[in-house]
Amino acid sequence: MSVNIAVVGATGMVGRKMLKVLEERQLPVDQYYLFASARSAGKTMTFMGREYTVEELTPTCMDGKKIDYAVFSAGAGTSRTYAPIFASKGIIVVDNSSCWRMDPEIPLVVPEVNPEALEGQTRNIIANPNCSTIQAVVALKPLHDAYGIKRIVYSTYQAVSGAGMGGYNDLKNGMNGEPPKKFNKPIFGNCLPQIDVFEEDGYTKEEMKMINETRKILGEPDMRITATTVRVPVFHSHSESINVEFEKEFDLDELREVLRKAPGVIVQDDFKNEEYPMAILAEDTDPVYVGRIRRDNSVESGVNLWVVADNIRKGAATNTIQIVEELMRQKHQL
């Protein structure tokens, strides 16, 4: 069994990371096709030990090619235009943008959490969740299964790479005293309590993404959730303080064991030896790290968690490729 895969947005930050993850995971792929905008078309990229020429993404670029899966990381506007075109050709699209996430007919998937959402999909488009949501639900799903989540309070500390190369460069250049170009205020030596634009109620779009995507992925449309998302002067990996209130009482040691057994989770929780997850250690890795696990004594059954993951890998590229792997597994019963 082998397949052909297209990477759309191959020259961008996430697209390049997708290529790296594909090299590492060695899927049974016969042929790869790399697509990007006209600006990047014609460039050569070394991948899988050979040189590929990047082709321009057009409405007919897939014609004459046998493509089974297309992974998209080219922005919501591009996905809105091109994902349906690819899908109409029988190609299954896994899209990393925000375009399709809240469409009720499109599965929103984290393979460790809700792989069953892929079964019976009919539109050939799968949505990859927001990076900050992905790492949160990997840690929360096993706890929800064990104790029933009543309420979640998210407070995030998100790396500049989540804003693409523009955000990355704002921090890098800000260290040399240059003014920001991507962000509306300096990020070096600063924290920005705004990610994306503000809604009418004062929440940002990023905060509402976390709230609504968590509900959809966990299958709990009425779950009580609130969020504050903050951009911090860190290059890679998002950190999150997650406060959870449960329906059931829990034993703290048992809760740690639930997390230790959860797929995709590594528990780093030894406060006596000052061991806990950190962004600098999560960089360029795929697990979701959980630590600072302690009771919230202000409520009847609450816990505080510190959750860290690489936002470009697990939060984008790796989760996308894992979805492809899961689709292949379900189709071919691997």
C-alpha cells in the first residue's frame, strides 16, 4: 500500500515543518507534490534525499496527477478557495487554517483525542485545530473521560512563531531595538494580551477559537470555558495554565496516573526537584508536557495544570500528518 501526498504552502514555516515531519515518520508514499503561491513557484527544495521543484498553486495544478491526500498550510483565504477544488477531485484535504474548523460538517480532529470523528466524513476536508487548542485537549480528554469536566479556565503564554515568520522576526529584530512590523506593539521585553482581533464582547478571536474548538473536539457544546490568550517573548512552544473543575471528586495521584497513561502526554511533575515543563525543552518535539499538577482548593473538585508543547510541531505540522496517518490506518486497517 502506498499513496501520493501534496503539500500546499510547502515553503512557509509550517509547510517546511510538515516536510520535516514527513521525512521523520516515513509514511508509505510513492510521490510528493509541493505547491505554493506564484511568488515561491519554481524554487527547489531538498526533501527525502532529492530535489523538488515547487509548483504554483492554481485551480488546475492537480490535474493529471494522482493525489490521495493534500496537507494545506497556506492561510484561510487560500484554503477557502482551493480546498474544495482538491476535494472535488477525490483528494482528502487536511487543512491547517481556521477556515473550516467550525463548519458542522467538517471534522475537527486531534488523533489522540477524537479519531472517530474521521469515520464517515463525506466532504473530503478535515480541519486541523488551533495550535493552542490541540495541546490543551490532548491533556484534557483523558481527564474528562475519568472525572467529567465542569468548567475550564485557559490562560495561555504563546510563542511568537505562532504568528509566522513576521512574529518571529519582530522578536528577533526587537532585540536589536527595531520597531515591530507584525505586531501592533513591541514584543521584546513585553507581553501582549491580544492574539488576533477583538470581538464586540472584548474577547479576541484566538480566545474564542480555544473556547469553541474545545467544545467541538470534546463533543460538549455547552461546556463552560473561558480564556485569556497572551503573546510572550518566546520563539517556540506555547505554555498554558489550565484550571479545571470536575463533576467528580478525584485522587491527585490517580489523576497523575491517568495523564501518564494518556497517548501523546509526558508528565513532568516533581516540584521538590523543580521539574516541570518548559518551552525551551519542548521545542522541536511532538509530545504534550504536563506539570505543576495541584489541587485548586478554592472549588470542590478542581485542579491546576501547566501544559507545554511545540506549537509548530504538535500544534500544526505533526498533528496534520498524524491525521493523514489515522486516515490511512482507518482506510487500509494498518
